[in-house]
Amino acid sequence: MTEAAVQPRGNAVAQSNEARMGDMSRDTGRSDGRNRRAAETRRKIIAAAKAMIAETSTAPTVVAVAKRADVSVRSVFQHFGDVESLFVTVVDSVRDDLVVPPPTPSNRPMSARIPSVVENLAQMFDKIVPLRVAAGQFVNHPALTERARVSKQELREAILEAFEPEFAPLSGQAKEELLDAIGAALSLEAWIVLRRRDGLSFERATAVWRRTLEALLAHGFTAAATE
């Protein structure tokens, strides 16, 4: 006879339940282990892709990422499906890593606000130049197009917040035209031209942007006042 057969029914049921719970615990433990390994593999893939983009300013191949991350090519495809999905994930990861400076207070003197806005933008843009250059081959990808749209809107909002007293009296059209001009002049693409095409140092490029922003604001506010 089995041990359960000679024990009171309650004890046998309890032991049976304990056995099932033990099996479930082992299954859960195995599942947790698989999840941790999967998460670690995903982290390694993203880290490898980010490092390669930072070093080369080009989108790496899946084979190259797998080699750098020390995982199989199959693992990369299991986690991301295709190279475009991996790149979008890397873009989001880089954005999450960025330390966004606090907004420039609108009650500070104009002479202090302009350098603050420019420095904040330049610091962030300089970190993502390699990523933006690498994104050239995915320029029409819907997810990246949407993220670019959001970034441009965030720039407009930052400008409006920093120079709220000066923008307040402007008409709707004058406000939009000035924001469009600043958005074009202080865009990520414009920063890439200064830093990559023209080869300016960070300090020289920020000086160019300070003068540009000063001129745009002065012209915009003066023109609005004379209308």
C-alpha cells in the first residue's frame, strides 16, 4: 500500500496538494528563470546596437549586433522581428536615457534665457547626432516619423515656455511664423550641419545658435511691434 492509503484522508489530500504546489513552484521558478534570461538577452542586444551606432553613426546589421552582444542571430530576430524594429527600440532607449534639463524660467532676463535654451538643446542634440545620422536609411519609417514630429512639438513648447512674456502680445500668425523659424534654425538637422558638415566645435556651434536665436527673436518681436 502507498503511504497515502494508510493515512487519514485529510492528510493524503494535503500531501497531494503540497505535491502539486511544489510542481507549480518549480514551473514558476523555471518560467521566471526563462524570463530573466530573455530580458538579459534583450538588454544585451539593445546595448550592443546603441554602442555600435554611437561609434559609427550607422545602423548595424543584425549579424553584427548579434556578434557584439554575444547572442545568436536567431535571438535577435526572436526579440525584434526585423532590423527596423530593433532600430526603433534603440531610438526609444536613447531617448529614455537622455537627461532633460529643467525648463528655462521665463522670468529671467532675456540675456540669460537665450544661452540657457541653446545650451539645453545643444547638450541633448549632441548626444543623439549619431543616432539621427544612422536613421537616414529608415527616414520614412512611420514610428520614427512620429517620434520626430513629437520632438519638434516639444521644441516649440520649450521655446514658448521660455519666452512666454515676449510671445504673449503676438498675433496668432506672427507667433506661428516665429516658432517655425526658430524650429528650423534650432532643429536637430541644423545641429548636424554645424557639427558634422561644417566641423564646428561644440562651443562654436552653440555660439552660432545663440546669435541665431537672438536675431530671430529680436526681428520677430520688433516686426510684431510695428504692425
